[in-house]
Amino acid sequence: QKEVEQNSGPLSVPEGAIASLNCTYSDRGSQSFFWYRQYSGKSPELIMSIYSNGDKEDGRFTAQLNKASQYVSLLIRDSQPSDSATYLCAVLPSGGYQKVTFGTGTKLQVIP
Amino acid sequence: EPEVTQTPSHQVTQMGQEVILRCVPISNHLYFYWYRQILGQKVEFLVSFYNNEISEKSEIFDDQFSVERPDGSNFTLKIRSTKLEDSAMYFCASSEITGVPQETQYFGPGTRLLVL
């Protein structure tokens, strides 16, 4: 069973702080990694994708990938109350070009 | 900006009834997917579809489920005889291409199915 693990939270951070969200995955051959944001009752919305080891920055968001440790993270700088949502880590495992596996998500609360 | 659309937004049905959930993928996309999310649980892959046939499916996608692309724009998920445990949010997604690591799937707003 190919698993994606996340701390369910909630993770509470004050407005303006850095939020750090973490994810581990079991399939060492996984190639693509995604962070989705999901507001309650809504569909997942893609924030970032990352495929190579290292950091990838997009505005206030930075995704970090370490394939050796099978670890991917998302940093949100200058957190805003509107960032309060559940953040889903998703992984495209080896051998499955479409079958994305999602983690259970980490609920983030940004306190004004 | 192009987006995936789904109808209906909510569906209530009796156990044992058939339901059809509809999706209109982004127009130039070739790969289509269905996911479900039971309340409070993670998003789960059901099936992917390309060139008028299923390309991958999960263990959840049993004989009670079927998918179809009845015309050039719609993509449907049919549940033949609904069970209580089918109650969930069903998301349709589409992607332009696949088989490359960088491909992204775009999600529709979902259909909330409630089986009574």
C-alpha cells in the first residue's frame, strides 16, 4: 500500500508568521508531488507542484522536496487568515501515471 | 479561465437507486478522473479514463461503478445501486496530458451525494 502521511493538526500560527506543513510518503519511486489547499466543503485547489529535490518558491509559498528522506514540505510565509484551510499533500507514485495518492491533510488555522 | 464543472452540486437518493454524476472537463484535456471524499476523510482516487476507456482504477471502483463519455464534452460516473457508504463528495478532474511527471490534474467543485 502506497501511503502519504500528514499530521492532521490543527496547526495554529499567528498572522504574519511562517506556517510549516510536512508530508512523508512510502513509495521511494514517486516522481511528482503536489500541495493542494481545500476549504471546508470545497474542492482541492492546486498551490504548488514539485518534482526535483530542493526548494521551489511561488510568492509566499515554498515547497521543499527531499527524495532521499521521502519528505516534502510546504512553507507559507506571512500567513494570512485567508490561508486557514486544510492542506493536502498528494503524490504520484511510481508506475501510476494518473493514480494520485492523497494524504489526510493538515488543518491550518491562522490567528489574526 | 477554463474550469471543470460538475452537476448536480448536491444529490440525495435512496439506497439501492442508481445515480449519475456529470462532469464537463476542460475542453482541451484528454484525461479524466473521478475521486471521492467521504466526510472527514482523505480524497481517494476512483478511476482514470482516456481515449474512451478506463486506464486505471482503484479497488473502490467495483462493478457498481461505471464511467462513460457519452458525447464530446460530458464525462459521467454511474453508481448502479447506491449504498449508504457511497455517501461522499465526488470530484471530477481532468488533465491535458499524462505520462510525464509534471502533469497537473484540475478539480471540479464536486457533487455531494447523500444516500438515505
